[in-house]
Amino acid sequence: MGRSYSAATAARRERLHEKSRALVKAQQPIRVLRTLNWPEEVRLAFFASGGKKLPRVKYELSPELLPAKEALDNLIAELDPQDPAEAWLQKTAASFRDAARMLLAVGTKEFHEISKSLYGYPETPTHDPRVSHLDLAHHVQAFVDGYRDRDLGAPPPAVLPASHVAATLKERFDAFFGEDAPKVKVVPHLSARAVAGAEVVRIRDKTGFSAPEVVRLEHHEGYVHAATTLNGRRQPVLDAIGIASPRVTAVQEGLATFAELQSQSLDLDRLEILADRVVGIQMAIDGADFIDLYVYFLEHSDSPEESYDAARRVIRGGPLTGRGPFTKDVSYLEGLLLIFNFIQAALSRHRPELLRLLFVGKIHTDDLPVLLQLEHEGVVVPAKFLPHWARDLRFLAAQMGFSSFLNRTDAKAWLDYCDQLFEAAT
């Protein structure tokens, strides 16, 4: 039997559901990445110029953007910030509203300023105010550079065609999601190598993938992005938890990148790519144009195509002459740092329920206190789809429980001891 509610509680649940549905409908025209996508002819023209001419890009804005912004403004005014659930809806609606404002300012420096407020930027401090996300990116780059002449084993060849990747992911998703499994399609001219939605995971055609990259896509796109969308959509009251507003980007990308770490598919090359993007964003803030960024990424890659895509990711939406980039790609390293530290803290403090709560939908860690309260009230239901490492936490708890003790030790003392050994071993 289902839970019974008092008349007042039933009325509140009905109002929350009504406002949640209104938010889902209002945000539908606001498709940030789709709006900022570059058509294929831009790429062809750039390479036809020998990579010497700035691309010319025209963005097609939906005529529904302004009405969507106005609908969100009205919804924000209707919501009661004293009610925790309505306050969450209000913050999410405001994030989508600001995303609409950002798209309406595409091609200008205002676009960049709104992007910074939504996604952060390289010099944003971490939770340790002494350290920025740019500092983290530089640390990763220096760490990876230290392995340039070291033998870590041969990298796996990226020879698997998109059709093979799609068939493999379909088989694995069918086993994990059952009848709710997203379709997997091979499509041309995708802005990224793969993009996940609740219904479809798209794989870019004419692209070679390595075996570890297939595992990475399985866990990143499937067991995090698709899973949190499906878990959010099945919420009986607040189904708006299933839509990804900009304010949750760092946590969602951090959770997906942490999943790569748990599946042993986050290697040094991938980590370096994430760091290079952060540095590229700072370069564009400082004045680098698209060609400067293309050259920078080409120095870090042997692929002109991947270098073009990396430069495009940074500068899309803002002026191609620089000083106004799209800052979303700060979110991967920023989110990984946040999620790693959060999960370590949650498990070392014996709060496994908070880790699993991250999967109920598209949420931020800041939302956890109110979501836990709403779960107790039955407004939010537990996640149905959890990756294995989050469902069975015995192994992750052991890892994080032991590593949390390191925070109590003097790291320099251990490094001094090891450095003496390393020096003697040369």
C-alpha cells in the first residue's frame, strides 16, 4: 500500500508537483550546448584556410528563448523561498533563467560574464581559498609532464570504430537499465566524442576509440549522466530533479569523472586534457583568440581535429577574438576535486546515504540537506539506477576510510622519507 497523507500534506505535494512541471516546461527551449554548436562547414572552412583564418560562426537562437526567460521569471516570483522544496525549485529556475540570458548575449563579452557566474572560471577558489582551479590544472600538467620519459606501458590503440562502440554500449546499457535503457546512436558532426541524454547516447561517427575509452563512456555517459536523468524523471513529485541546470554542472561532471576513476578508465592523457581545457579558458580570458587556442592545443596533441574541437569548446559563444570564453569546461577538474573530497568525507564520517543521494537526479552537493529532508518526507524517492561502486560501498568505504587517515599525517615527513630512498636508488 502507498503512503497516506493529510490534506495539507497532499495539497503541498500537489503544489510542488505543479511547480516542478511548470519548471520542466519553461526550461525546454534553453539548450545551451545545442545552441552553441558549430556547423560542419565552419570546421571545413577553417582547415581549408590551413588553420590561418578565424572561423566565422553564426548562432541560431531559438525564438522561444525570451518567452522562456519571462516564464521562468514569473515562476521564480511565484515560489516561496521559505519552503525548502520551493527554494530548490527557485534556485534551479534562476539558473535556467540566467542560461537564457547568457544565450541571448551570445557573441558578446556579457555572454562570458554570465558564463562565469553560472559555471565559475579558472581563478575561482576551491573550498581551500588559497588554491584556485587554475592552480589544480597547472599541478596536473606538471605532474603529467614528469612522466614524459617514463615507461608506464603502451597506450591502447584508438582503433575501435563508432559502430562497434555503439553495439558494445547498447549491450551493457540493456543489461544495466533494462527496459529503461537509452538507445545508442552513431551520428555525424557531434560536438563531442559522445553525448548522453535519457533516451539516446550519441557517438560521433568516423572516430576511433580505445577499449578503455569505451569503459569511460559506459560509466561517464551511462551510469552517471543517463542514470541521474532517469532517476530524476521518475521522482513522483519533483521530477524537475531530472533536468540539468547550469548550477549543478560541476557536481554532475565531477561525479561522472569520479566514475571514470572508479572504473580505471581515467588515465593521464584524459587528466591532461581536462587540465589543458582549464588553461585554455584562462588563455582566452587573457586575450588568446581561436587560432592561438588551436595552436596551443595542437602543441599538446598530435591531432588537428581534436585540437580544433578543444579550441572550439573554449571559445564557443563568446568573441572569437578572445577575452570572452565559455567557462563550462572548468567543471570537470573542479567537480572531480569536489566529489572526491566529498565522498571521502561522507564515507569517513559513516554517511553512505549521502553518497547515494547524489544519484537521485541532477543535483548539487549543496542541495543534500534539503533533499535528505524531502526523502524522509517521501517527496524524493531513492535512486533506482546506481553504478556498482555506489550500490556496494564496501570497497569504496575501505579505500576512502584508509586514505582519510592521511589527512592526519605530515605529508612532508613521508615525502622526505621517500625522497631519501629515491635518491639512493638512482
